[in-house]
Amino acid sequence: MPGFKTVALVVLIGTTTVVVAFRFGSLTGQALSERDQRRQRESRDAMRRSVLAQMVNVDVGTRIEDFYFEDLNGALVKLSSLVHGRTVIAFVEPDCPACLEEIELVQGLASDSARARKLVFVSSSSPFHLISLRNEYDIISPLLYDHKGMFASQFKVSTYPTNIIIDENLVIERVVPGPLSAEEIRGI
């Protein structure tokens, strides 16, 4: 029969082995998670570069045309009347899951009207669908109807959402195909 010291040694070795294995597994899992996150970022960045290469009239530093849009009440609204400093023009569609996620995130972060005015949603979906979207997601940012997709087609928007960040003079600062991150939204 083993003595107390032998049993204590076996328990100590066993416990140490479990702790080391757990820690090693935890570090391995963390490394895999970081690698997966890096791959996702690289994939998203590659997709964004590909989409940007296909778009026209979206060169950073150029001024966009001051379009008229129809708001959800049927009134014509000039884009410049909605621009308050740095503004995001977000091209969205109601049947686009990534668009809906971005709308939800934006509305959560834009709880005050000053921040909400810095985000303008544009869609070629029917005004009826846009009214439903506004009501379902409690959208407080301007939501505009792009009749026949004329504004989106000017830029050859091919993925939704696409976000064009402009300054108060309608000069393009940045184009982000795909959804904005929380950090990007907070930076507006």
C-alpha cells in the first residue's frame, strides 16, 4: 500500500498536469481565435478592396453631386440640407441581413438626435418598405428613397450596405463597402 507521501506526490503531479493542460489549451484556443479574427479581417479587407475597384466616382477627395431625394413623406430633400459636419451616407436594402444589422447597431449608438443626423440611410426599395423598416427598427436617422436607384447607380454600388463618409462640403473622405463597425460609427 502506498504511503501518504506517494499519494500526495501523485495528486500533486496529476493536479499540475491538469492545470498545465488547461492553461495550454486556453492559450491555444486564444491563439486560434486571434488567428480566425485576423483571417476574417483580411477577408473583409480583400472584399472591400475588390468592391471599391468596381465602383466609380467615389475617389476620396472628390465632391459628390448634391442630389434631391424623396423622404418618406413624399417631400423632396436636398442632400446638403441633411449634412451636418462629417456624415455617413449608408446605402441599404430592407432584405439585406448585413444592412439590418448595421441599422440596428447605428440606431443603438445614435440614441441622440445630433448623432443620428450624421447618418443618412438611402435605399431604392419602395417607400412602403422603407416606412415599415423605419417603424420596425425605430430609425431616427434620415431614411431617403433613391428613386430607381439613380444615386446608387452613379457610384455603381454593388454591395449592401455601402457607406460613403463625406464632410460638410460633400467631399468624400472614405468609402466602406460592407457594414461599419461600432468603432467606425462612434468615430463619426
